[in-house]
Amino acid sequence: RCEQEEPWNSLNADTSNSGSSSEVCHSSPVPELPGFYYDPEKNRYFRLLPGHNNYNPLTKESLQYKEMECKRLKLLEEEEKQKKKTSRAGLNSSLVLRKRQLGLLSSTNYCRLVHELKVNCMQRRKVEIRSPDSSVTGTNNFKLIVADTACERIFTVNDVEHGGCKYGIINLSGLGKDSLTVEMYDNLYFTNRKVNSVCWASLTHQDSHVLYKLCLMGIAETPGCASLLPASLFSNSNPGDQPGMLCSFKISTAWSCAWCLNPQADNCFSTGLMRRVLVTNAMTGHRQTFGTSSDVLAQQFATQTPVLYNGCRSGEVFSIDIRQRSRRGHSWKAVRLFHDSAVTSVRLLQAEYYLMAADMAGKIKLWDLRAVKCVKQYEGHHNEYATLPLQINEEEGLVTAVGQDCYTRIWGLQDAHLLRMIPSPHPSSRDSIPSVVFSSRLGGSRGVPGLLMAVKQDLYHFSYNSDNP
């Protein structure tokens, strides 16, 4: 059983949600009749047909979609009208500043509360994407975006018409308070393979390459590959860079990948495969194999030690010290945690005493690795079958995740309080789940704070409101 700690609450404010997650489209108070739907506008019942039907819109699925779309549109309308919001009763910038001046708040908690206030007042603005090649932008849907360590660039994967993917790098240096323009560079690299996982890799210098895992679409038996794509291949992404080394490694069907930054496992990366973990040295090609009892859907390396954390389809989360020789069985698993559903994302906190994991049941849990127990749960996330990432911004005290319902949710890291739920600007669908990046320094050390959201063909910046200190 998950054990809940006392929530962090510097202001002793009411932590109840202020209605951000309340239902907008209320259900009718009339009695429910099996097989029938009550239309409050027409004040009558209609028969429901099972499954999908092209001729009668009154199916369970269509009604659920209509209700979700009604909720999304009303939340978007409310966000446009309400510029200043708060997630806690009584929390405002004047009170936070006064508490700080009286010495009742530490600098860390003060900064986190300021970010909480700012996050609740973020305003959506559409970003213009420019490119030397006009055919690059505005023609393909974003599949995912991944920021580099300094948040100066984001690597993008876009769907193309013939069913493959296209890659690009967006330079965020032009993003500012008064500028909503970014540069996108494309190397015209196409593939007929599905991208399962992406992360930045530091092969020759920090974030010099992008590691991504591919599998051939529609042919499960065909081996996939893990590739290291030099960022310098993208024209003008870093003008001073020389063409880098392009590496590709043939492997079986894989679900995840991770790059190791610990010097004891220099130039190593891992791939999570069907019932095994493969650790490869990118320079020598040397491989280590660790057998598992389930498919590995999520991975992350620790930085202080060469330890790899893995999340499995079975719900197990376990760690591997890759200094050990390849083994089968469970004897090499240093830490073992268990969720009730398939684990889709694992993230270590900076001190590496805590690990956060999300699963396909929509559960997000924070685990104490020393006590091997769950200490917090982050409620409200929605997932049923998708591999959805988590993002932790520890300095700002925020946790961000996009649900399968296409809502972006932001929680307070310390007390697991839901701060904001952001509806997608586009209608919800399976192929339009937003991909987001949050940072207090988008564009580098002198960058601007906020949230970047890529959905369909559009890129949005949710910026901090300068009118609310």
C-alpha cells in the first residue's frame, strides 16, 4: 500500500482543488435507462447503438467524445476570460512576498511558490516557426519534442504523409518576451520506421547527438535499430560544429532507450527490449545483455553511479548496476518496486534518493529508493494504453505530464497538489496528443520561462504573465 506523507504547505493554505478539474459538462439528473441516451436539449430519450455506426451518431463513443469536446471548449473559454488564477485558496503574490520578508519562507520554498503563481497565470501564444526551407514548416504533424540539457534546442519528430517520420531541430534562441519566432532546421532525413523512443546523447560533447530507437512499421519480426544522429547534420543548428559521427546498431524490437552520463560507463547507452535489457558501448560496440521477465518500456540512467532504472510492462521497476556481468534471473536487481499496471515513464530526482514512475492506469507515484516505499501520489493523470512521458523540474518544484485525454497537467512536486490543467487547443484524438517541454529558461541561460506545446502542426508558448509578480 502506498504511504502518504504530510503534504508540504508553507502557507497553511487550503489544498483542495479550486475547481480546475471539476466537470464542465454536467450529466443530466434524469434516470438512466440501459441502452438509451437522454438529450436534455430535446427533453427525450434516444436509443443507443452498440459500437461505431456511420449512420447513427448516437453511440456511446460519440457521446463521450461530444462531452469531452464540450468540456474542452468551455475550459478554453474560461482561460481566455480569467487571466489571474490561483490553485489554492488565499494564495497570492502579496502574501508570498510578505511571508518571505518576515523570514517565514526559505528561498527555495519562496521560488517554488512564485513559480506556482506564474504557472497558474500562463497565457497561450502561437509561435511562428521559420525555416530556410519553406517546405519544412507547417506541413507535418508533430509527434514529439525533446529539449536538450540547456533547453536551447528541441529535437522534433514529425509524421509525414507516406507513414514515416521526419526529424528536425528547433533553435529556441529567438524566443523571448516580445518575440514569438523560432528557427527550425531540417536535414531532410526520412524513414519508414516508427520512432519508439528519443533522448539526447553526449558522445563527443554535451548533447552532440540524438539517440533514437526505430522499428519497421507493420513488420514486427524485422529487426529495428538504435541510431545516434549528430546534431551537426541539421543545417545551421550549430554553425561551429563539424559533421559528426553517425552510428546505427541493429537490435530486435525495442521500446525505450537511455544515454549514460556517468564516466564509469562512458559512451554507453541502453535499449529496453522484449524481455531483456541491452547496454551498448557506442564507440567499441561491446554489448551486455540482462534478461528480464517482461518488456522494458521506460529507462533512465543515474548520473552519480552507473545504475540503470527500468520500468516494465508487468508493472515492475528495477535497477541494474551495469558494472556487473550479464546475468539472468533476479540476483542483479538492486532495487525492485511494483506498480499495478505497465510502467511507461521513470524519472530520477537530482539527489537520486527518489524516483517517480507513471503507469498505464494513470497512476504517478514518487518512490523513496532508500526505504523502498511510495511516499506520494499525483492524482488526475489519464492513461489507458499509451507510452506517455513525465517531466520533473525540481528547481521550480513542478511535475508535468500530458494525459491520453490531451490535457496537460502540472502538479507541485513537494505536495502533489494539482496546480493547473491545460486543455489542448485542438480537438482531442488519438493522433493529436500534445508533446510539451517546460523550463524556466527556454532558449538557454538567458531564456524565458514557460511551457512549449507541440500539437498537430502548431507550436505554442505558454508564457508567464509579467503583470502578476
